[in-house]
Amino acid sequence: MLKVLPHEELCPQGAEIDAAPGVSLCDALLAHDIEIEHACEKSCACTTCHVIVRTGLETLNEASEDEEDLLDKAWGLEPESRLSCQSIVGEGDLVVEIPKYTINHAKEEHG
């Protein structure tokens, strides 16, 4: 079971979804209409799909060196941070938080 903590814009009520082992967190979220950003089209070239794994980090695949290098640039980086496009779901429960902000170099919004 994948539990997504409430996010003001993407998932206001939070969600509990079935995420099949072997899929990326990003794909699992998108398949359940949680529109997490993925500006680089899931190619491990940005940090827009950054998530914080609150429970179950050990059930995911290990982060690659490329992913760890990119995470250093993510907004709100924590020791449990991962790029959801690179995080492959394993067996066991997960609880993830989508940070409030993202650093998106591919899209600029001016308020």
C-alpha cells in the first residue's frame, strides 16, 4: 500500500493507492491521478518529482549516484528524499510526502 500525505494542490485529502512492485513511484502516482511534476519525462535529469519517503524507504531500490547528485539540488531536501521517477516500489508499505515546492528549470511561472 502506498499512502500519500495530503498536498495542497496535487492531493488535498491525501490518498491510499495500490502500487505494484516494480513500478516507479512517479508512475504509480500518475496512474492514480496524482499529477506530480516530471519535467524531464522521468529521465533523471531534474528534481521536479522529488518526494520524501516517510515510511518504507528500505523497500525501495537504492538511489543511483546520478539521482543522489540531482537530489542535492532539490528544494526541501531531507535524508529520506528520493526522485519518484527513479524509486522502484518493492514489497511493503510506503508513506510519501510531496514537498510543497519544486525547483522546475523547464517551466517558469510568474505570479
